[in-house]
Amino acid sequence: MTSSRMTRSDLLLPKSGRWHLAAVAFAAICALLVLGCSTTASAGPNSDTVVVQNITDETFDPQGEVQAATPPPAPTAAPAAPAPATGVDLQAIKPNELGTIPILEYHMIVAAEEDQWAITPDHFRQDLQRLYDAGYRPINLNDFLDGRIDIPAGTSPVALTFDDSSPGQFRFLERDGQLVVDPESAVGIMEAFEAAHLDFKARGTFNVLPEAEQPNKLFGQPEYEAEKLRYLVDHGFEIGNHSWWHQRLDIVDDEEVQRQLAFAVKSIQQAVPGYNVRTLALPLGMWPAAQALAIQGAFDGSSYGHDAVLLVGSDPAPSPYSKDYDPYYLERVQSFGDSVERWITYLEQHPDEHYISDGDPSTVTFPKVLESQLNTGALGNQTARAY
Ligand SMILES: [Zn+2]
């Protein structure tokens, strides 16, 4: 270890075992900046009971700690199965499929000045290039949840998420009578990057707000709302729940929690019939009082069932094969300033913490020293291989 080697304490972002006060404050500022200081909810088209929530009126209580949903009990460890023969040179590639996976959390992509909630299109391109050069390959969150991580040997998965459905994430332009994706919006940037780097797929999860005030209502172009949601699904992206209009779920009753989450799903499914919304990004990272309602509930004939809950901040997430993995408590890396660069550098310097693929989705390969971290119950049809 050299003096220049980065440690976790060098990272600006706090390490959090579970929830972190800094992340709460970060999330509070997020709401104010992203949604505007006078954010009020717009009435849903079918809504009789309009809840108007002024986020700035809320005093943030860092002691009002967010607790994790109770993680499922980890199965008893069992020895890894015998290693199957493959053509991969384990010592050269050093796969570690028990390592952590960054889930990046983006907000606004804007040409204007950057802040904690906004980066420029060029900055976003630089992030993609840095990820590519460092051997990352994008995967969708649903594949992560399913333990279906199919990337080449020696590469590492990364998941991109985008909160609040702001226009810079996905904008259509009319050119010569044709509708095209704005090459300066996140979707356009990812698609152009894939065209230039065919082994770096345009993947990501958009945690949308179907009834927020503009410009956050489904990317801010009312005439294209449904078309954009269909486009995302048709082009390999995912749609996640972020509530109907960014309602803080910790300050409303059980009924409103379910209305916010069920109607968000209903709105998404009106555009994309049958779409399975599997993930919830908690608005401001705040849990409802009845935490189970973040995962499952129903309102007025509409229901939802999430397979994962995403937090605001701060570390890379555990491997889905690790005993540390809890799909209802997935941390994310906030993407602003040089945070992506810093995490990439950190993980490069700590390969023992870093997920590196063996290139074979049917095996889960890891250094023998990490064997006790394996959750054998997560293996499904896969074979564990320690080396
Ligand atoms: Zn948000």
C-alpha cells in the first residue's frame, strides 16, 4: 500500500453501514433543487383528494432515521461446489463475483453550470468513457436483481439510474419532420456511446414521476410522455417507481403511500401495458412509517410489488451473491463532481472489494479467501467456484 493509495476515508462520500445522515441532508437538498423550492403536487387526472406537499415546509430530522427493511435471513454457508473447467485464466483475470457493484445515481443533465444535482452532457460522456476504459459494462438493475450478470471475463458491471424524469435525461427533437432523441440528453448520449463502443450497451433505469410539476413530469414534454416510456422499454432501458409526484413517504399516511406508489405504476402501465415496475427509488431516500408498504401495496384497484428499494447514497452495492446483499436496501453512488472518478479509482485500488466477472453467467467465481461471504441461497442454477 502506497501513501497515494486511496482509502475509503479519502472519498468525499460517506461510507455508510446502513443509512447515513449526510445522505439524508443530501437528499433534502436534492428535492429543493431538483423539484424547486415551491414544489407542489399537481392533481392527478383522476384524483379527488389532492395532497399538496410543500417540501420546503418540512424540517428535516436527521434523527428520524431510516431503517432498513428486515433483511432475509442468510442461508447457512455451504462449501463451494467443485470448480468446472473453463477456458478462463483465473489468475490472469482474477474474477471476484462477490465484489461490489456501483449503482450510479444521476439527476439532471444540463448544459448550464454544474452543481450537486446537475452535470453537463460532456461530463456525462466523460463518465461513460472513464467507466468504459476502466472495464465497466452496463447492466440493467433487473439483471442485477436476478443475478443474471452476463458481461465478458475481466469486466465489471455498473448500473446507471436516473431520478426525477427531468428533460435533460430524455428529450425528443424534431428534425426535418422526424422525431429524434436529443444527442445532448442522457438517452442520446448513451446511445451514441454504444454506437461507438458496441460492447458498452445503453442501459439504465429511469425512476420517473408521472404527476410531478413540470419540468419533472415524465421528462417535461407533455406531448411525448407515453411515447418516451415506450421508447425506453423498447430500447433496453428500464422504468422505476419514484412515486407519483415525489411525495415524501415518511410524512403521509399508509393510504397516501399506497396511492403514490400504485398510481405511479398505473400511469406507467397506461403507457406501457403490462410493464412490470420492479424497483422503487425512495423519494429523498425516506421510508414510509410502514416500511412494508414501500415494497407492496394497493390503492383503488391498482397494486404494486417491488423487488428492490433504492436509497439515496452512498456506496457501491454488494454483489447479489454476497451475504451482505439486501435488495430492499440498495445503496447508490451519487454522480456529481468527480465522485464517479473517485469511486472508480478506489475500486481499481481495492480489487478485493470489486466485482470482476468470470465471463460465464452460469458460474459464480471468487477468491477462496472470500468464500465465507457467499450466500449459497442466491445461486439458483449457478455453480460456485472458489479459486
Ligand atoms: Zn428524486
